[in-house]
Amino acid sequence: MKAVAQQYAATDDATKQSNLNDQFNVLKGQLDNFAKDSSYGGTNLISATPDNLNVDLNEDGSSSLTINGEASDSATLGVVISDTASIDAAKAQIRSTAQTIGSNASVIDIREDFTDELVSNLKAGEAKLMQTDLNEEAANILSLQTRGQLAAAATGIAARSERTILQLF
């Protein structure tokens, strides 16, 4: 857009200026379409009427981040073919908006990574607490069954020996 505006300012030919103005208007239309089409999940932070995005960072909503949208269409940015300074100001505004949205996105990414890592650590801890060695448990059960059988056999032997002793008398 700036190159077209500079060419427009550099020429005095009305036909050429008209063609350059048409090119500039096409570029403005592309900028407007880009601003309209830049949405994610139904939220557009840079359209002519931008949405605000409220992100809850925990379950109860006590920690949240509100990302304010900023209109970034050609009308709001004030770009005109006869003023290259307006195009420079629009570029600066777009960069500022991109930095703000980028830093907010970084905060969300960091919180998401932290939460994912925390969930992973909690699941690993749960697995360690709940993890049992099935072979060890089977050996313990077999040992208890064997003890029970030996106790029953010993009781039977003791009862027979008492009868045998009584029969001797």
C-alpha cells in the first residue's frame, strides 16, 4: 500500500493516479477482508467490531485473562492514498496490536503447558500409588492358602493323636 501511495504522490498523470487509486482500494479491500476473516473459534480480535476474549485459567474462574480486541480494518487504521504517514502509523498500530495479542497468547501457552505438566505429574503419582505387582499379590495369596491348609492339617493331626492317647488308656 505504501509503494502504491508513493507512486501516486510521485505522478501528476490523472489516468495513472486513477489506476493507482484503484490498486490502493483493492489493497484496502484485501486488508478489510483479512480483518474480517481472522477469527478463531468464533472470536475475531481484529475486525471492524472486534470481540473481546475472556480466558478462564482455572476451573473456578478466579484466575482469568481478558484479551481486548482492537479494530484493524482500513477505516479504523485511517489509511489513505494521499498520506504515506497514515500507512506508517497503521503499520505501527498493527505491530503494536500483534505484540499485545502475542504476549497474551504466550501467557495462555505458558499456563496451558503448566497445567498439562501438572496433570501429567498427578497421573504419574496416581499410577505409582495404585500400581500393584500382580505376581507379588498372587504369591501372597498362595502363601496364605498354604498356611491355612497346614493349620487345618495340624489341627487334624492333633485331634487324632489325642484320640490315640485316649484309646491307650
